[in-house]
Amino acid sequence: MPRILYAIQGTGNGHLTRALDVVPLLQARCSQLDILVSGPPADLPLPFEVRYRAQGMGFLFGKKGGINFVKTFWQFNSAKFVSEIRHLAVESYDLVISDFEPVSSWACKLREVPCVALSHQSAVLHASAPRPDEEDPAGRAVLKHYAPSTAQYGFHFQAYAPGIFTPVIRQQVRELSPVNEGHYTVYLPAFEEEILVERLQHLSRRVQWEVFSKHSKDAATYGNVKVWPVNGPAFLDSMSRSAGVLCGAGFETPAEALHLGKKLLVMPMKQQYEQQCNAAALEKMGVPVIKSLKDKNLDKVDQWLHHDGTVAVDYQDQTAAVIDQLLREQLQRKKVVKARAR
């Protein structure tokens, strides 16, 4: 059985959420699984051992709808990043799998070791995946070169091409029994609490909002808006009981909301090409998209609140089959390469 390094991007919670299902499957299929997590400290507690913790090249969320590039730049230590790449012994593993994680990817590239991408981003980059009307060459270049790979297995909202699979829906979500208690769950991590409360009350005082904020330390209630710090179990409970979900155009949260049969409204993060692509894909599926929480979007939000606009999906549990396909193909490829080198 192979020795595997599984490297995970720690920015946000989406990659780590997917790892909750992927890690046990890999552990059952290899003799040794070492895990690397890079990026800022995550909100999600991990039920498995992490061997390597790296600074990597993560992004910091801002408070007004986008990435805080100033803080991201000042917290980035390029010398440490290079050192992490140089000291990660990727050549000691039979297989390196990266979920958009730059230290492992660049360590493999430096040593000419194969690196297999198992990520949403590899699907976004596929020629068959939806694109926004306004292209962003710089954003696409960052997405392409951030975590280079030699083979790609991607997850997206639909299976647009061979090698692209529907989302990994974690078992905690699959086991939920969704109901509609009338409130709306909100997760917009690039906004501070004060802005969200003011905007949501302005959008509608007639509905109950349940907000989960990365910038809040304590729970609070402001009229029809309840705010909690980010908490995985509490967020899942709120979402499963909600009438709908308002969130960024990330991947895991929209996919889970769709799987649960919830109305979904997304707002892509500013200056984030991946989320622009996700928004384009969701819009083609019938999910409404807004660019901001400004007054000009009131009509669209109001229409979403007062109409049943669910989008039907069928996200079968195929994660084990994807892992088996990846291991079979990539380990066989390595055997062929070794045989040719003799």
C-alpha cells in the first residue's frame, strides 16, 4: 500500500470541510497518510492528526466584501515560504495529493515529482467550466499557477467534462433532515458584523436573519438579525432549518445548500476570480446572483425572499469512487514511468 502526502489549503473552511470525508478514505487505502495544512488558522476543528503546519500563501478576508490585500501582503513571509518548499520531502512519498495547497505543489515542481490536484480549482480551470462574461486574465493566471499540478481531478457544481465530478457533500450534511422554519442563514466572511446587520435590516425587517461571522467573537441579537461567531455544527443546524441561504460564491456552502434543497442567493467576493466563475456556473443553473448588498439589488433580494426558487440537484456520494480512480490511475502511471526508466 502506498505512502501518501495529502496537502490542504487552510484558507477558509471549504478545503478542510472536504477533507473530513477524503481523509478517512485515503487512510483506508494507504500504509501511511501524512497531512499538511497551510494558511491562516482555520475556524474548523480537525478530527485527524496534521503532521505539517505551514504558512503557505494564504489570503486574509477583509471586512467590506473582498480580500484584504494589504494585510495579506504584510503577513506573507516569502523567505519562510521558500524554506517550507525546500524542506518538504515530497520525494519520500509514493503519491502527493494537493487540494489547492501551494507548498506541496511547488515542492513537487522544484523536484520534478508528480503532484495530483484533487480540488475545486482544477475544475474551475477546465476549458468546459463556465466563465464570467468579463474575463480576468490576471485572476485566471493566479488560479492556474498558485498550486501547479501534473494531473487533475476536479469537483464542480455539475460534471462538465470527464475528470470533473459533482461536489463532495460531507456525511454530516447527508445525515441532516432539512426543514423550513422560515429564517435565512447568512455566511459572508468578507464582511464585518456591523455592515451585515445594517444591510440585512435595510434589505428586509420582515424576515429573520441568522448570520455567522468570521469577525464576531460573541453571539448577539439586533432586532431581526442574530449573529454568531463561525461555528460548524451551529451553522449546519441553522442551514438545515432555514428557508434559504445567502452566502458568498464559494463552493462548499452553496453546494451543501443546494443538496439540502434550500433557496440560494450568492454574492461573489470582490477581486476573486474563482468566485466569479462559481457565480457564472450557479447562475446558469438558475441560482440568482448579486454583486453587492447595495440598495440597487433590493428588488432582486426581495424577489428571492418571496418566491420559491429552489434548484434541483442530484449529488450522489461518489467520493470513494473518485479516490479509487485517482489512486488506480496515478499509481499505475508511476509504475509505467519507473518501468520505462529502467
